Amino acid sequence: MTPTTVEREALRDRRHLVAGSVDLWLVDLSAPGTADDLSLLDTSERERAGRFLIERDRRRFVNAHAALRRILSRYVGRAASALRFELEVPHGKPVLVDAPLHWNLAHSEDHAVVGVAAAAVGVDIEALRDRRDVLAMAQRHFNESEVQALRARLPADRGAAFLCGWTRKEACLKAVGIGLRVDTRGLGVGIEPAPKDVRMQLGRREVRLRVQSVSCRRDLLVAVAQETHEPNADVGVRLLEESVADGA
């Protein structure tokens, strides 16, 4: 498959990962997109896009997955349209075929984030909005210390604090590829943005993660979790932006 003009530009703009760090790409999904965006997707992605009944949701899906392909192509040196994905065994986490690269995609309304790293990584993003039922939700999903910390916040601050904790839990679960298939009350991540070590037991294997919240915009809550092998590992985050409008 011949690379498009946008793909050739992306291939010239090669990216290289820094050991022990995560490249975090912020993507604006509100742009109309172009015909090139759809052409980057494979058959299964185009079929998924065609199943959306609302045009806004279809546009967001196409923009997010086209941006993901353009971003990953910069690291592996292949045309975005030539990238192939498969589901990792046993949990079904999407991975890039024939590339020693870890990545994760998350989106919320008109924004997406893509985390790229040399070790297992998970990301999550939530648009900040008014929530009045955060204490009830926290009791279903947070451990006791997290619930008490949320109760101690002023009512006006609880929504952001809840989403801070929630995105951290999601990022950890996505890093190990199990999603929301576990009781999140057993996953202590805190509701503060500071980096924190988290241990998860996956069968006989214990996984150590370093989770942190990232400030990128006032109206967005973003969290990143990366697998580490040492306590208190210094995981740097490099914040980058991908433009859907021009594919730069």
C-alpha cells in the first residue's frame, strides 16, 4: 500500500522513546477529518466506524484511530496504513504486530490520548464535568481510604477528585490489559495526582505499576500508568499533540 502525503511526512518525523518514560499524545477529535483518515484504517476498523448511528461518534472514532496509526508510524518507521494489530492473549489487549512497542488509546468526548512507551502502559482521559453522585459512585468503586479522602473534600471539588481517582484506576487496569473486569475497590491508587506505586496480582504474577495524573488542560483529567521493576521509579511523561486536521 502506497503511503499518502501525510504518511510520508510522518515517516520523516521519526520519534524515539526515552527509556523509562512515556510519550503522551493529546488528540483533538472535533475536527471534520479528511478522506485520508478513513483510508488509513483497516477493514475491521472501517466496519466498526460504519456501525455508529450518530455521525459525531463515527467522526470521533475515525479521527482517534487514524491519529493512533499516524503516531505509531513515527516510532516504527512504517506507513500508518500498513500497521497491523492483534489481540494479546489472554486478556484481549490490542497490540501492534511485529513491533517492540507498547501503546494505549483512550478517549472522552472530543479528546483522546495515546500513550507510547517501551514497557506496558495504560492511559485514561475524562472530560471534567459536574457530577452530583460522586460519593455514591465512589462507594461502589473506591476503597475505604479513597472514599474518606473524597468525603473530606469540599463538595465543589469532589467531582474533579473522583475523576482523578477513576482515571488512575482505569489507566492501571488498561496497562495490564484486563479493563473493568475486577473489583476496583481492591486497587488503591488514591485521589491525588502525585505518582504512586501500585501492585496488582495477575494469577501467579505480580505486576508493579507507577501511576500518575498529568496536567494537560484545565477541562481534562488524564492519568498514565506504566509497568516498572523498581519501587518509586521515576517515570517521565513527555506531552505532545497530534493534529487531526493536518496530520502533523
